[in-house]
Amino acid sequence: MSYHWNWGILLSPVSTGEPTTYLGWIISGLWVTVSVSLCAWVIALVVGSFFGVLRTVPNKYAAAAGTIYVAIFRNIPLIAQFFIWYFVLPEILPASLGNAFKQLPPGVQFFSASVICLGLFTAARVCEQVRSGINALPRGQRAAGLAMGFTQWQTYRYVLLPVAYRIIVPPLTSEFLNIFKNSAVASTIGLLDLSAQARQLVDYTAQSYESFISVTLAYVLINLIVMSLMRWVEAKSKLPGYIGGK
């Protein structure tokens, strides 16, 4: 094999003149990936929960709204959605809003478009998890809540959702992991996340193995932390008689 390994390149100052090293680029990309993913996860959990509830309420119009949302965001490829949010949406918004977005610093544009796109895409998947969790509960729980004098929304708030969320912790773990991996697609619109920094490092150093191995290890570290966190959440929230309970 003629490849010349040089792990020391990671500690070398970057050739662009910035006061950092190539390892600093990777750490910067790691921070961007984590920031985008966590912000998008907040959107995904809130929006996904809302539409997941809509899909289970006894109102055909509300259920249809949830179904349409899921159909749109799950059936359009993620990379196409990134292009729509970053390139297309500013052009079709009212001129004042579109121009305001275009006048933002490029980094803010990349970050905000990535967070919104990734959050709403993942929300469609979270929606299905929430719907499944609610539908997995005995019908008597909803009836019991209404019989106690709760309104429909109070029944969801105090009776159904607290149990449904505990049931769906394992599938939510998978979605939480996926949002970190899917964030790599944001590099296609210019976001300097982990994958983009890896390609940039290869362009400047030609040390492709070191670059992508470092980034792979960074993703593995993220996954290990997320898995450990979600195992702890699952252990604390499991209920006897349900999935994962004793």
C-alpha cells in the first residue's frame, strides 16, 4: 500500500491562515453537528407530538391534517427538502421575509435552514411513533379519562401521553440517533458540519484516511453518548406490564 499515514497532520496549523489546527476544524464540525441536531430534535419532538396526537383524535379533519403532514415530509427525499428550504423558500416568501433571510450572515442561513428542515423531516417520523404509542394503549384508558370529567385534551395530557411516551422510548432512541446522521446532508447547502469539515480537510491535506477515520470516530462517540443517555431514560421511565417493563 503506497498511502503515507500522517496522523500528526491533525495537529498542524491550517494552511488558510486561521488560528486553528485541522483537528480544530473537526471539533468545530462536531459542535455544529451536535448543535443542529439538538435544535432540530426539539422541533421534531414538539411538532411530531402535535401531529401524532392529531392522527389519533376522533376528528376526521384533524386526523387528515396529520396524515397529509406525514405523507409530504416522509415521501420527499431529505436532500430535496434541504434544497427547498434553503434555495426555494426564500424566493416564494413575501419579499420582506425573503430578503431578510438573504441578508443574514451565511452561517446563520445555513444553520437555521438546516435546523428547520431536519426538525420538520424528523417530526414526521416522530409523529408515527407517538401515534403508535397512543394506539397501543387500551381503549379503556381514554374512556376512563373522559369519565372522570377530563376534556379530550386533558385526557391526552394527563392520561394517554405520559404512558405513550414511556412505551416509545426505544423507537425514539433510533430517531434521535438518525437525526445526528441525517444532519450530514446539511453539508450540501454549505453547513460546515462534521462531514463537510472532513471533505475540507481532505482538500487541504490529501490525508483522506485520517480525515474520515477521525470523523467516523466522532460519530461513534455521539452515538455512544446518545445510547447511554437513552438507556438511562428508558430505565427510569419503564412501566411494569408494558414494553421494557418488568
